[in-house]
Amino acid sequence: MRLVRLASIIPWLAGACGDSPEEPPRVELFTQHVGCADVYFGAEPPVGGTAYLAADTPGLLAQARAAGATVTTTFTLPDERVRLEVVTGRMLRRPCDDTPWIQQVDAVYHPTGGTARFTVGPEGPPDAGLGRGTLELQGVTLESERGGVVEIDRFVIGPVSLGWLPG
């Protein structure tokens, strides 16, 4: 019979059970930006498929189009009117793409503090429903259920196109 030191096996057991904090993604490396709908912002690393940041708050583009001007709205996070998350795992579709969404999620980070400032303006003909926007995150902390933490001092997505396009 072979004896194994318990101290040498505990780290392996913790990792196998998924109880140890995961390695959080570095959002500052998310240089691929996308926008769509009313209002959705996304960002991912240059080599996609392993993580993304998604933020949306419905109705801001419609509000800007109705006003005929750019609208800036700042939210203190967490706020039920804003969905903001960083997801890690295996993603087989870019945000704002109509192809099937297949993913294996390893961790989801939700905000516990900071601000999200959405700046959205109308673009194109009045009946087109299109616009452009920028999202600025400042002092944002996101945490996962497993104890991982993502801290964002300042991160800007945009300007990106927003709205709905047929096809």
C-alpha cells in the first residue's frame, strides 16, 4: 500500500471540485467591439471564443430617436435596468450575430459596484431605427459565484452601430 501526503492532494481536489476561484479575464484585452439592437454592447479578445463582455439596457436608442438627439444616461451598478456580465468558457458565436449560439460557460461575472455610462444617438433616416453609441465603464467590479473578481478601472466600447437591420 502506498501512502500519499494529504497536503499534496488537497489543491488537486479543490480544483477538480470547482471550489477554487477561477482565473478572471483581463477585460482591457477585449479589443473587438460590437453593437446592435436597442441597446446592446459587446466586447471580446482579438482571438474570440473564450470570453466576452455584454451590456444592454433596453430603450435608449428609441429614446434618442424620439428626442432627435444624443442621450447620455449613467447608471450606478448594480442596477436592474442594466444587464452587464463577463462570461468565460467556450463561445461559438459572436454577439449580434444571427448564427446559432452554442456555449459552454465556465464562469459568469456580475457587477457589484461602479458606473456604466451609455451615450446613444440617432443615425440615418427617421424610420430606420438606427443609431451609434458608446459605453463607458468606470470603477466597475464584477464577481462570479465561485469567487473570481474582475476589476475595471475604465473601459470604453465604441462608438459602435446600434439598431436592427433586416437579414
